[in-house]
Amino acid sequence: MRVNEIFQSIQGEGVRVGVPAVFVRLQGCNFFPSRCSYCDTQYAVDPKGGEDLSVSDIVDKVRSYVCSYACISGGEPLLQMSEVAQLVDRLQGREIEVEIETNGSVLPENIRPSHWNVDVKCLSSGFYGSFKTKWLTRLRNRDQLKFVVGTKEDLNFVRGFLNGARLRPTVLVSPIAEVGNPLGNWNREWLQECAEFCKKQNVRFSLQIHKLIWGNKKGV
């Protein structure tokens, strides 16, 4: 498998925020050579990057950490479909809970992780319309459907998407924000607007706390 990095940290977003996790970041994205406007893992999008590791190598590395939760991300992990299926089975067979983060443009085959975290690309992403709507029939109560929002137009899109929809997964709204310390006025205003939106729509606000703690860099 093409792997960019494997490291232990805490989950920085979503419903398991704060939980210790081992991250397996796979190399390569199907949007390459372009990328989402807010992409924070540009180093992982080129399929020619990273290093080759066997499924066994990855399992051994994950198990070397004292952790019972692994998150497979990218890039886009579903580009390595068969290997990811093997990896999920091997990890779960060792009682490690597995979450997969995916950009929503690729449908899985024979992969059954503990949790999915699926992105719906909003207008400002540059890849609006890439989401496969069949995901909505596959996601379960324990899964997550994420909207990364950077503009009022994105919030309007999310509102329209949710209007009348009966969704089983937890819906996350994740604001784009260059989080610093202290928070800048612009960022605070945007975060507050997104928080108010979540209150009105009864969905979950999801801030990337790992950036607040360590900044936007690899291995955190």
C-alpha cells in the first residue's frame, strides 16, 4: 500500500473528538493534480509520493501503539480498495476499532469499518457535485456525514441538502478557520455564525482541535 504516514495522536474532529487514535494516512487522491481549496494534506495527494508498506507492516505499526482505535485517511483511502478492505479486517480482528475518512466521491466495495466519516463537498471546495448520493443509503447511525464550510453559500447549500432529508448518520458542519491563539476577530465571527447555523439546523458543530493544539502540520 502507498502510505504517507502512521502516527498516534488524538482524534481532532467529529463525534470521537479527543479520543486517542492511531492515524494511517494513505497516499494519493483522485482529485490530483487539483485539490480542494481548503486541503490541509497537500503532501498526501500525489499518488507517486509516500512509501510502499504491506498490510502486515501497517498492522504491526498500528499495534505497536497502546491504542484500540485507528483512523484511515488520505489522500483518498478508497483508491486502494482491496488493500483497505484487508487492513480493516485485520485490525478489527485484533479488536481495534476502525474509522475511514473519505471524500465521498468513491463508493466502497466489501469494506466494513466500525465507522465511516464521509465528506460532502460544498461549493467553495472546488469539487461541488463529486459526492455520490448512494452513500446516503449505505451510511448507518454510527457513521458521520461531514460538510466543510467556508462561505455563507456553503451554509445555504447544507441547509438545502438537509431540508426534508432523513439521514441516519451524525451530520457534522466543520468551519474552515485558521485557528490561532488568540482567535482572530474574523475567525471568531465565522465560527459563531457556523455555531448558530448548527443550533438552528440541529446538527453537530465540528472544530478541528488538533490545529488549535499543534497548528497545521504533519504527524499530529
